[in-house]
Amino acid sequence: MMAAFLDAGFDTVPENVIIEIFSFLPVRDLLRISRVCKKWRRLVYDKKLWVHVDLTPYSSVTSKVLWHLLRRHFNTGLRTLKLQGLLFSVQKNKEFLSKALLSGLRKQCPNLEVLSLTKTDLKGVSNYNELPASLKTLEMVTCEIPSKFFSEPVGVHSSNSKNQSWPHLEALVMKNVPAFSDSHLKSLTSQVKLKKLVLLGTYRVTNHGIEKCAERLGDLEHLYMEGNTSISTHVSSITDGFLLFVGRHMRRLRVLHLRKVMSMTDAGLSCLDQLTKLEQLDIQGCFTFSPNILIAVCAALPFLKKLNLNSVHLEGNDTINLIQRSLPHCIVTNTDTLPS
């Protein structure tokens, strides 16, 4: 029977099973197998294979390739799209996402929820309003953006801007986007209510900027920020004053990550006892905190389940054991390893 099955090949396999197998293939292989036969070509067009598309492994994806995918494969089923641009390419024309392409993406993929851009030059995109309005998550990693990228579109009033720009946006992830500044954050938070904010390598975001936006960040549930020990200006964006704004205005936080921050003290840490919904606290790589203050703060957080103290110097050999005993329902980690 096995020999007969092998002789018959995929002809005996139900199409839904073949599609399920195809779903594990990367995009490049998916396009290659579409040339095997007419049946496979037809199956590769199935919407189920184009729900979550990751093109970041391919450094040679150009706007021409994107147009091909948009016209033939991207459709109403697309939910996640991850792209890697040509920011560091030797090519003279580094335009990757043109206005026409973005317009086509908005029309062809009205249900796109997650857009992740890596090494992408967006200076040719004048305003975020040109991106799909259906987005729930926008992620940028090592990208260039214009100075007024998040500014409210001309002619749109603040009273109804949420209905005309990004009515569904909940998460903003900015990693190594040096141009992202206080003004960007202020403009964006005046138009959307974020639930998740990740700012890593965004040294132009300062205490002053956070203070101006703090009240509009009251719906945040996840906040990730990181200092940088090699560049002093990175450190200044996270201080005791910053934690004061967090404790006062962001009381819905469930996850708070503050890594490699060298300018916080016990005074700043004590402000976190107001975050009574907090479930995860990560202060990895920060400077010394008094164990008693740390215990007092964590004891005031009834839902705290995870506490990351890796590379946090704690005086006394038994300090970590004392913290663990004081927080019996919380997983506490403390090692000397600090990932890069």
C-alpha cells in the first residue's frame, strides 16, 4: 500500500492537507513551488497561505517585488506583513515603500493589522496617514522617518482625527529609530490611545516629552524602555522623574520593562507602588536599589508574578533570598548575565 501511495504522489492527498503543508514554507519557496504544476500554482493562491507574510529574511526585496506580491497574492486575508527595506543598500534608489504602493496596500489589504518595517527609509512618506488605517500594531526597527511623520494631517481636526487616521492602533514599537522624538510621541498620542509602547534606542524621547504625554498614555498596559550605557544622552530619558509620571498616570500597566537604566534611585523606584495591576517588572541591568525599598514596592503589587533583577547589584549575600521569601507568589531572577 505504501508503494502505491508513493507512486500516486500528492494526487491522493486532499488539497486542504497540501495547503497546510505549504503554510510552513517561507515566501521564496512558496513562489518557487508554484511553478511545479498548474495544481500547485492554483493552491499557492489560496488566501490561507497569505495571512502572515514575513519578508525580512530577504534583503533583495524591492518595490517591484512588492508590486508583484500585491497584485497576485496579497488580499483581504492579509493580517501581518513584515518587510526589510534598503536603508543600508548600495543601490542609488532606496525608495522602498512609495505612495502608490502604500495606496495599493490600503485598498487591496483592508484587514492588515500588523506592519513591521526593518531598515526602511520612510523619508519619502510624508505622513503616517499614508499607511493602512486598519493597523493595530506598527513596528519600526532601524528606520528613518521624516520630522513630521506623525503630525496630524492637514485639514483634520483633533475632535475627529481618531476616526480618519488610525482608529485601531494599539501598539507602537520603535527600536533604533533615532529620529523618533518628543514631538513625534506628542503628535501620535494626541490622536490614538496606545496599549503598548516600546521605545528602544530612541534617545530623543526625554523626561519632558514623557511628562507632556503622560496623561494621554493612561491606557498603556505594556511599556518597554531601555537605556544605553555607552551614550549618556540615552540615559537621560529614564530618570526618577520619568518614573513619577509612570506611577501617577499609567496605572493600567501590567508589564513594565526598564533595562540598563543607570540614573534611577530608590525615590524613583518607590513611585511604582501605585501600579497595582502590574504583573511583570523588569529592571535588568539597572543600578543598585535598596532591598528594603524593592521589597516594599513589590509587596504593594498584588498581581506581580515575575521580577527580573538580572545584573542588578544587590548588597549582601542573602539579599536575593530575602526578596524571594518576601514575594512567595512571584518568580524572581537574579544572575550576572546581561544580554546585549
